[in-house]
Amino acid sequence: MPSTTFAPDEPLISTIDAVAYEARTGLSATPKTLSPWLFYDEAGSHLFEQITELPEYYLTRTERSIFAANASEILSEAALGQGPSGKLTLIELGAGTATKTGILLAEAVRQQGSVVYQPVDVSETALAEASENILSNIPGVTVRSQVTDYTREALPLNRLPDTRTLALYIGSSIGNFMPEDARDVLRNLRAQLLPGDTLLLGTDLAPNGGPVANKTVATLLAAYDDAAGVTAAFNLNVLTRLNRDLGADFVPANFRHRACWNPAESRIEMHLESLIAQRVHIPVNSSGRAFTVDFARGESIHTENSYKFTSAAVDALLASAKFRKMKSWEDPQHLFAVTLATA
Ligand code: AVI
């Protein structure tokens, strides 16, 4: 499960209340919306893992390649200002299964002998998988997993004396927030860091946002509408989830996945477009009352935004949360950026 999962970390019944609340508010709004955390049930999390391996979805492998090429410098820069005996502790927001983090952890162990790693996620099972992967592959890492919804709760920063924190917020997860929410997430994070602590932020770059032409809109659209239909299945799975969790009667075949580029907002949008005029019944809502949702033919549910940043926009976002940019790294094609900033 990636870090875009905003589902509350509560027992099943409360999660279903939260799903019902999202469905009622989102589907009675104009235009209709559903929050992207609804994607990440078990099937959706599995589909997302598949997305990260698609040929069209360049984000994950590009960020990984930036880590592979620059881990030594990233860790050295983040460690600047450490006391002589000081070590970096790595904390990762929305760690999921932490597949890319291994490169940075291995480098931290190389530089400082050992490292404490605190992955934070709403999914206990993803954290268990992350912990098992890391412990069995990278000796020298102590894992302290924390099941927390970092968008709602304070971060569990269990500081060891003499250590600095490097907070990882990677995978372009920040791009799934509206700009003001992205700023608030980073502000909350910064409020819990000490001077000298650092943030490593992964952001997907806007088309032609880098110093040279980097990606076309077609590249972006393909990443969110792949030939194998995995992203379509990921998007449509939200309807299956509402059927299962709330007893709704969505017919997923009556909707189609649509991805579009919104240049004014610099974001990819995902929608579920109704192929016919139809009425859907949702028996459970947060107040226990059934409701119905009518769709006109062609009407859509807006299910996700994925913001794409120029490097100036990354700088502005960091500055709005009072982080000071130290350095950034990009892949040779300027598809993706990883930026280090200090609190
Ligand atoms: C998790 N997040 C960064 C992904 C993205 O690219 O915005 C979610 C995703 N949606 C469709 N494909 C991937």
C-alpha cells in the first residue's frame, strides 16, 4: 500500500463508517468525487504494486534509479551537521512495503555502521512485509514500524539521543494531495522535526518542466492508462469496494476508466465515466440510511489527482511549509525529482 492511503487506522467497523461517509459526501457532490484512499483495499493495494512494475509507469523505477545513482551523496548531505557520534534515523511516511527504501538503508549502514528505520503506514500488513524484507536483506537495520495515519495523527518520532532524523516522503505521494493539503502535510511534518533534521521528497515532474524537454503529455497519459488495463482495473476496483463494504449495486462494466491531463492545474486526473444513464443504490451510509445515486450518461466520478511539479513548484511547496531546500537530484531525462530540504 503506498503513502496515498488516508484510511483511518481503526477497527473494521470504523473503516466501513469512513467508506460510507466518503461515498455519501462524494457521490452527492457536484461533480461527483471519491477520495483516493478508497483505492487501497487488499485488491487495490495488489493492483497498485502491479502498476509500479508496468512499462508505462516510469515513476517508481525512475525514482529508484535516482536513489541508486545518488544514495551516497543523499545520505552524506542529510548527515551534514551531525555530531561526531551522531547517526541518522530514517523515518518513512506511508512506507507501504518499502521496496525502494532498501537502497537508502543499505547506504546508511555503509556510512554509519547501523541505522534505525521507522516506517509509518496505515497498513499493518504492508509494514510487516516491509520489516521482513528489510531485516532479511540488509543487516545493520533496526526496524521500528509504526501503524499510524500520518495525515491525521502526530508522527511517532522516538528520538534516540544524539541522532538526527531524515524523513522520507517519496514515491510522488505528495502529488495526490490538493496543494493546500500538501502544504499542511509538510507543515505538520516540519512541526515535529528539529533544526538540522531533513526531508527527502519525491515528486513527479511536469511535462517539459525541467531544463530540457522531458516528457510529453502522451507519456503521462500512458502512465495512467496502460495498455494492459491495470490502472483501469485499479480505478474500477473502487466500485467493487463500495459494493462489498456498503452493499452497493454498482455494475463496474457500466463505467469506464478515464485519465486526462489538466494543464491549468498541472495534474493528471482519473475519472470513472458512466457509460449509460443509471441509478445506483447504496444501502449503508454513515447514518445507517440507504441512498441512491443517479448518473447521466457520460457523467463521471473524479477519483484521483496526481500533481506534476516544476522544480520551481517543488521549491515553493517546500518554502510554504518552511523547509529550506538543500539539493535536488533528477534522472537524466528529468522525469522525476528527489529533493532534500532541512527543517
Ligand atoms: C500513489 N500515487 C503516487 C500514484 C500516482 O501516480 O499518483 C497512484 C496511482 N494512480 C494511478 N496510478 C498510480
